[in-house]
Amino acid sequence: MNPAASSVSGPARVALAVAYPLLAHWASHDGGGALAAWALADLVVFVALDGLLALRPAPWAIAAALLAALAALARTPYAQMLLLTPPVLFNAWLAWWFARSLRAPREGLITRIVAALHGCAPGELDPPLYRYTRSLTALWAWTMGLLTAANAALALIAVPDGLLARLGYLPSPSITQEQWSWFANIINYGVLGAMFAGEYLVRRQRFPERPESGFFDFLRRMARLGPRFWKDLFST
């Protein structure tokens, strides 16, 4: 990817990530297939973004095929059904990603991030901080696992586009599609945001010797780790 495309990738990915839950929530309240297809198209572009910006033929062909399929589904109930899957798959992937990093010889994801912020290797962190970051990585894995289970359960009992309802069974108990959307597209991210901010406050109290001067400086330092760091973190 050339430098110009690389500079666009980060902001575009953030914009797409922010847009998805809003589009998905709007689509669930609207109940139609067109908005659901737009929300899912946002995800397709998000996943394929680097390949699209690099003008590689394969990502363009795959993205075009998926977008064409979504356009065909836009007038059917299946687009709404497909909206049930991203919250389950996203949280399941994150749970696996965090848990996998705790297996030797890998280092916990939070451990690697904190070490990068401190400008050292993971093994060079103070032992109490090292143990804390591994425990925190495990906590994130468990949280994502619980959110996966909750999203899967709610996707089963949502009416009218939940899995059981579409198979012809009237679930009891049941929730409306709008209630499912509030949990999957709004509360989910609220839980993650609250956990992220709350953990920062706990860590600041437990480990006062920190490289950053405050929460916003912490966010800036994370951003300055750069695309290569985050790409390596996601791929190893």
C-alpha cells in the first residue's frame, strides 16, 4: 500500500467502525432489508479496506461479489437475519484472540500493548505489572466470551427476525428486534467502553509510575504506536 493510501486507511477504518452499529441499529428499527444491506456493506468494506486501497484485484473482486449479493438480498428478510451474526462472530473472534495470546510462547495482548507503551519488551515489565496485564488479558477473553453467549441467546429469541422465529417456532421468552438491537449494537459497545475506561482508572491507582500524563495522553500514545504495531498485534 502506498503512503497516501496508508494515511487514509486508519481514519476510514474508524469511520466505518463507528458507522456500523449506528446503521445496524437504524436498520433493526426500520425493519427493512435495504438498510440492513447497507450496514452489512459497511462491514464488507471495513474488512476488505486495506486490499481495496492497495488496488489488489482479489479483494476488489470478493468485495464486489459480496456487495452484489447484499444488493440482491436487500428486498428479502434474509438481510435482517444476517444482521444477527456480526455481534456473535465479532465477540467470539475477540474472545478467541485474547485467550489465544495467553498460550506460550505468545505474550498476552494487553501485556504487549503495555510493554510497547513503556518502550520495553514484555518480559522487561515489572513482575507485578506483568502479572496484572496477563490477568487483564484473561478478563477481556472472559468478557468477550460472555458477550458472545448473550448475543447468541438473544439472536435466537428475537422476534420477528430471530433464528427460532424464522424457523417457525415462537420463542418463549422472546424479545423484540428493537430490544435485540439495543443490546447488540449499543449496550455491547457501552460495556466495552466502560470496561476500558474503568480498567485505566484501576491501573492508574495500582501502578502510579506510568509513561503517560493522563487518559487522553494514554489514548494519544496508543494511536502513536502506529498501524504496523496494531497490524502485527492482530496477525500474531
